[in-house]
Amino acid sequence: MKRRDRLVKQVMDHLDFLIGSVSTKGLKSEAWNLTSTVEGKTVTRHIPIAMLPAVRHMTERHRKLKTLLKELGETNWLLAKEGVELKDYGTL
């Protein structure tokens, strides 16, 4: 259960995230985009230069969150197979 508790805490610590990828608009200008898919369509949003570090940090958090959720899902499966009631741990 310690592993699960650690993973739950790490997931909670990564909830300030953005989904998408950061890309430049081209070599001639210092302009940046955040591109993601919304309801099957590609959506591109302009990123002001001042926000670029924060947006990059938040998209990295999304990548880490996906990894953590996969690991948490596997851990939950192993605990469920052992008959552990996850609702007793306050997260269900």
C-alpha cells in the first residue's frame, strides 16, 4: 500500500498540467504554439513568450502524469487481485 499511497500523492502533485505539444511557428519569428486535439480536431493556441516556460513545464507535467497513472493502474490491479479493498483507503 505504501507504493500506492506514494503514487496517489505524486498524481495529486501533478494536476496543474496542459495537454499538447509546444512548437515554434518558424525560424523567422520567435512565436510559439500549443497544439492539441479537441474532439478529434487539431487546435493550436498562441503562447505569449512570457508564458513559454510555464507552458513547457505544464506539458511536461502531463507526460509525467500519464506515466504515473499507468503505474497507479497497474498497482491497483495487483492490489485488487490480492483482495485489498481500495475504498478503505479513502480514494474511492
